[in-house]
Amino acid sequence: MEMKKPAIFIVIALAAVMAAGNLSAQTALKDVAYVRDGIIQVGMAYEISRKCDAISARTFRGLSYLNTLKNHARSLGYSEADIDAYVNDKAEEDRLEQIARQQLADLGAVPGDAASYCAVGRAQIAANTRVGWLLR
């Protein structure tokens, strides 16, 4: 039985669209850690905010950060064709989903357990991580 993908992965896909710029042909966009990791972090923060009613996403801050990622990628020389290819790559979407799910699990988030997402979110906020910086 196939389960619906959580909203985090919709956010990751949308973030990929916004965060991609232009890079040379010899380096794949998926290999630009700053952009890729930023997309994952935004998705993680969004997922925490959706699973924990006590924590909300800092939407303006998140959009601003995605714009920063986009500008960074552009400064590296990515073309719109590169961006489109990255955004539409199903294998890359699946890979980002796996990474995000694993990072949340590594931090203690348990699917179906809202309290665990709240605990992860509070810890991220207290540690002032990128994920925590995107939450309140």
C-alpha cells in the first residue's frame, strides 16, 4: 500500500525550484551542498511546523533564505535548463526525501508522534541551527 508523501517533500520540490540558479556543466546541481542542504533544512523546518501545533514556520524568513540559495546558485552559473532538469528529476526528489526523513529521524522525530516533532523543533530552536532559525 503506497502512502501519501508528507508535505515536507512538496516543500522540498518547491524550494528546489526557488533555490536553483546556474552552475557549470561539470558540477551537477545536486552536488552543490549549500543549495541542496538548504533545501532540505527548509523542508525539515516546514515538516516540524506541520506536525507540531506548538511550533510554526517563519515563512518570510524561509522565503528569504530560499532567495539566498537561489542567488548563490546563480552566482555559480546555473542555467534555467539546469534548474528545470534538477527540479523535474524524480530520482533526485526521492533522494532528497530520503535524506530529509533520515535527518528528522536521526534528530528523534518519529512518524505519527507529534510530541517527537515538537521536541526536535524545540531542540533545533534552542541550538539556533538553520532548521531552528526557520521556526518559532
